[in-house]
Amino acid sequence: MMLLRVEIGDALRSARRRQGRTLRDVSMGASVSLGYLSEIERGQKEASSELLSAICEALDLPLSSLLTAVSDRFALEEGVQIPDTIPQELSDKILGRRGGYSAPRLAAKP
């Protein structure tokens, strides 16, 4: 059984590691204790929406991207087809990307 707090924590940890950032760096940026952030990443604590927003901001990660990645993980686990609801061109325009550059999405857990 998948747990939302575990999937959110895993997605946050993955994003932080991809950026080569430390727990300390992100905890300072989000104004949350290092220990609490660690517990969130390990799926031991659930972050409030306000705290989740602060962590995403510290990671320069749109909250919608985090939530989409977590939703995609659940959809894959449930065997539900994941719709592509936003055309890539529109997504690039909204996120300010140029020249067809597409930032990698948070990967679903294998």
C-alpha cells in the first residue's frame, strides 16, 4: 500500500539530490528544522500545505510539479493511464522555457 506522505517525501528527496543540495541548505531556505525536513523526506511526518509550499520554494520547484509527480506515481501503482493534460508547448511557455528545452519531470518510482 502506497502512503501519500512517503511518496511526497521521496519526491522531495529526489528533487533535492538532483540539485546536489543538502538537507541543511533546504531546511534553512524553507525555515524548517533539519530534523523535521529529514522526517518528511523519509515519510515519517506529513507536511502541512504551507510547509510543503515553503520546501518547494526553497527547492525552486513548482508545487504543481511535485503534486503531479506524486499523482503520477499513484496512477502507475493503480494501473490508471496518466493523461497528458498540458501540451508541452504551453507548459514550456508557462514555465518560461525557450527553444524546446524540457526540464525533466520527477520520475515515478520504479
